[in-house]
Amino acid sequence: MSLPELTDVQLREKYDFVPKETKAWTERAKNKVSCTSSTCKRFFPIISWLPRYPLRKYFVGDVISGLTTAIVRIPQGLAYGLLAGLLPINGLYTGFFSPLVYTIFGTSRHISVGVFSIVSLMLGAALDKFNAEYPYAVMAATQSPISVSSSSNVTLLLQNNADLADQAQTDVSISVNGSISPNTNEISEQDARNLVVVGSLSVLIGVNLILLGIFRLGIIAMFLSEPVVSSFTTAAAIYVVTAQMKYVTGIQLKGKTGTLGLIKTWIELFSRLNEIDSPSIIVSCICLAVLIPAKYINRTYKAKMRNIPIPVELLVVITGTVVSWSVGYGAQNDFLIVGMVPKGMPAPIVPDVTLWPKLIADSISIAIIIFAVAVSLGKIFAKKHGYSIDPNQELLALGFCQVTSGFFRGHSGGGALARSSVQESSGGNTQVAAMVSCCVILLVLLVIGPLFEHLPKACLACIILANLHGHLIQFQTLPGLWRIDKYDFAVWVVTFSSVIILGIDMGLGVGVVFSLISGVLRNSNAKLATIGELTGTGEFDDVDLYRGASEIPGIKIVRFDKSPTYANKSVLQQLTPDAISASSKCTEEGLNIPKVECNGKDAAAVDLMELCDQSPINIVIIDCSRWNVIDVVGLSTLKTAVQDLSNAGVEVYLSSLPDAIYRKLERYGIISAESLIPEHHIYHSLALAVGAAKKRLETKRDCAA
């Protein structure tokens, strides 16, 4: 069946084309804040799914999943609170409040939000950098010791009257060694300061995420490509390993920040090997000897174990606590144990907003990492289980999680792959599983918490180390990246090296910038291909790739295989009258052009092969099917090329033009009834454009004859 020779304008009129409606930003903002049923359901997704929760179908699986995940959350919360530069109890606060808030606002049914090793590490690094650069930014906690009776709440007033100490059961006074003593229940001034800084940073991170969600900027995740995230998390895992060495060895290392900080830390560690605490090394070796094989068993035999992992981390915590209490481990050095773990729910604290200007850079990088990782996980599980997530709503949900955790003495967290896999694979169907986990953690906070007082920090460090397997094995992707895409390989190596050498925040920035540069380089490697007709098929493709593709006499079909931008304008500039007049590749079958009458006279016979050799190019068809964006430089370059062709007497047709680019060409003056390219020279497909061009040439040749 022959194709109707309709221009793009005629085709739109015939088939009732409806252009996409563009609303003013004021109207869009009004729709977002209007209090309608759909708006409320979009802002509070729990309203949509909880009333329709299939109790019989999902409840048992969610309860089992919640209990299983809680067993993982408790030791991870204690460990990653320490990694973030706070007390272990602060990690448990994060593990309670974050999933509770996410259940209300989140759109993923399966990701487990809470403490996350990479985020905790970045918080700890930001804290170290802040303490080094602004040692006197938080001053009020250094004034004098404070003690209160067992029935009162301990309140230390810093700037903005921030309350820093947890509820205590006995007298509490300020210590000077940066820890909580198991004998005197002392809370240190340094811990109080750290809580203010990390809490303020966590709230700022949440504010950043909420603002991105309000302005619908979920697309920002595209700036973190998979090679960037993979290499960054791998390098960050090495930082995590380094940060745990002070607990594994018992050497009180002061983490180095900035350029070559990682290398300097390892140099200091090796220079102080004579200070190694033998009990800490023994505890660490025993813990790793138990954790690593158990983790391997959980990964390898997950199906046979019906997706219920061995709770080895919790066993290590319980056993370590009991043995440490029995032998008096840490009695001489309270740096080695967790110390007092307060019982009860935390009183809220007010973030110190005066610190935000000093923390803004760290907050942006951490916010982007939280969002990118969580959305990536959410999409994986959504695709597997046949539903979708809303990236912009995820920004809001994650933002509220950070703000709530920061206010209630926790710290920033995110979606962790290992814990999310446990929650999903153990039977979790919805975030009801997270609510069950929160109930278990609440029990720990209200009753069991103080029992962890004698837990060795080496046990928590080993739990962190054993959970880094997934990040460290990402080195295995490098050979595949090299074979598949050299640009992605370069992005991975540059990002990893930058993070190792320059530090976490600056290294991530370098990786993102290099990723964007590589994207520009990809786009600059464009090709202006000559397209021919595949004889007898009605299809068209590159004559350099298909020997059976022949050009049509008098017609030059070109395909610019990348979107026209500033990066590849030099390639588009090759579209000149001289370039398109190069010899054509055609066959006798490709020259089968029917004759028509012109003014009542028969057209003269034409020698086909002579036409092939001598026919000038009268029409150029530009195939725009590969275009998805065009910038001002691309518009200007295209306009100049079309102008040059028109001045040489060559007509220009456009085919397969996306609607968004069509409108841009109209506004720029390239397409209109009286401009360079008339509207009747725009066609919906290449086949329609070729058919119209052939008919146009037939008419011109017959009239000339």
C-alpha cells in the first residue's frame, strides 16, 4: 500500500494532532499546593495504599520481613552511628525515625531507609573537616561541668538553646576524653558539639532534598551516572575501612581530611603500630572470622534458607557485650567500648542554622548521593514487582526523613542495598515491614538499650567491615566497562582516583564534572551519514554500512546521528553545497522514476545511468529521527547550513522531527510559511519525505523537458 504524500502540517490536521499543553509556572505551582484529594494522595502516598492493604495476603510476610530486618537494623544502627562521628545510640534513633517517616511519604514498597554506610562516612568526614576548620564555632558546651539528679533531663545550652544530652538515670558531668564513661556515665563536651554539628547538617540535607522535590528536580539524579556512583561508593568503602582501623587496632587515630588525607591516615597508622591494643586485635579477628563466613553463607544459600539470613550481626553484638562485661574489657580505656546507652525516647533538639553556611557544600553532595542511591534501588524493586515510583515524591520523602532524624538526635541516612534486599527477600511486600522494624527498635530504645553499655567498639567496626563486600567487589566491573564503553571506564577510574586523592566531597565533584565532560565528548563524536534506499524494501539506511543501499538521483538524504549542539557544530557545518554534490552511489533499480505529463506534453526519455552520473542535487532531506534536543548553537548552525543550501538552489526537507524541536525551529525562524524551510517541506517520516521529493523532481524534470 502506497503511503499518503502528506506534509507534517497536513498529517497533523488530518489525524487531529493535539500539541502538548504548556502551563505557566504560576498555574503549575497553584496545582501543586491546591488541597485536593489527588494532591493529598500524591503528597501522602500512604493514604492510597494503606486502606487497600490486603491483610491476609501481605501481613504475615511483612511481619516476618520486619522482624528479620530489625535484627539487621539494630547492630547496623549502633555501628553506623559511630561511623558518623556520633554515639552508637544516635544511629538507633536514625533507624527508628527514618523508616517511620518514609512509610508515610515514600513511594517505594521495598527499600529499607535508615542508616547507610556511605552517608554515615560522608557525615563523619564533614564533621572532621568542620572541627578542623572551625574549632570554636560551637562554644557554649565548653563553659563548665553540669550535673543533675537522676529524675531530670540533662540540658546543655549551645547556640540557639540546642539540647544536647540524653535522658540520664544518674548524675552526669562533662568529660574531657570525647566519650561516655561506663563507670561515671559522663557525656563529653565533644560528643555534645558533634551532635549539634551533625544534627544541623542532617536537617540542612533534608531541606535541600525538600527544595529539590518542591521544584520537581528529580532529574538531578542523571548527573550521577552509574559509573560515578559505582566508583564513588567503592572509594568511599576504602574510607570506611580506614575509619574503622582505630577501633580494630585500639589506636586513637585522628582522621586526616583534604588532599591525600586517606594516605596520610594510613601512614600515621603504620607509624604507630607499636601502640596496637592486643585485646582489640583479638576481638576484631574473632568477629571477622565469624561475620565473613556467615555473610558468605547468607549470600550463597539464600534460597535454601528461604531468604531468612543468619542473624550473625546481632549474635556478635550480644556475645561481644556479654564477654566484654564478664572480663572487664575496656575498664582501663573507655575508648574501646560503647559506654552508657540512654534509655527512652530522645527529646528534640533545634538545629543551629548559623552553621549552615559552613556546611552547605557537604550537604549538597550528601543529599545527591542519598537521592541517587535510593531512587536507583527503588527503580530496581519497582521493576521487579511491577509498580512505579515517583522520583520527585522520593525527594520529599527522603528530605522529611533527614529533617526528622536531625531534630530527634539522629543523623542522615538513606536506602541501603543489603538491608533492602533482606527486607524484600524475606517476604516484605509493603512498608508495613518497616513499621514492624520500628516497633522492635522502639523496644530496644525503651528497655534494652542500656544493656549495650559494655559492647566493644571493635565488634561494631567489624560489622561495618563485613558489610562492605558489595561495594569493594565493584572493581570486578572494570574489565567489562573497558570492553563495552571506554568513556564509562574513564569516568570510573577518574572518579575513584579523585575521591582517593582529593577527598570524598571534592573527589565526587571532580567525578561528576568529568562525567559531564565525557557526555559532551560523546556528543561531539557525531556523524553526518549519507542515507540510501535499500532496493526493493522501501527502507533507508547508511550507504557506508549497506552495499545494497543506493542514493536517489537528484536527492541527497543525510542523517545527523546526534542532537545538534555546541559540541558537534563542526560536524553539522559539513552540510554544504559542495559536500552534498559528491558522487552518488546508485543502481539502476534506484533510478526507476515514473514519467508524468507537464502542460500536456510527454516528458522526454532519460538515460538512467547518465542521470545517475550527472544529475545535480536538487533536494536535501535531513533525517532528524536521532534528535532529542537542540541548543542555540545547533539552531544557528542548522540555519546557516540551510541558508547556504537555499542560496545554491537546493531545497531542504526535514523528516521525523520531534515536536519539541519543531517548535524551537519555528521560534528561531527556520520553519514557517515564508522562512528558509516552508511548512510543506516537513514530513512525519523519511519515507513520506522521499516520496514527496521524488514527485517534486518528476514535475521539475518533465516541465524542463
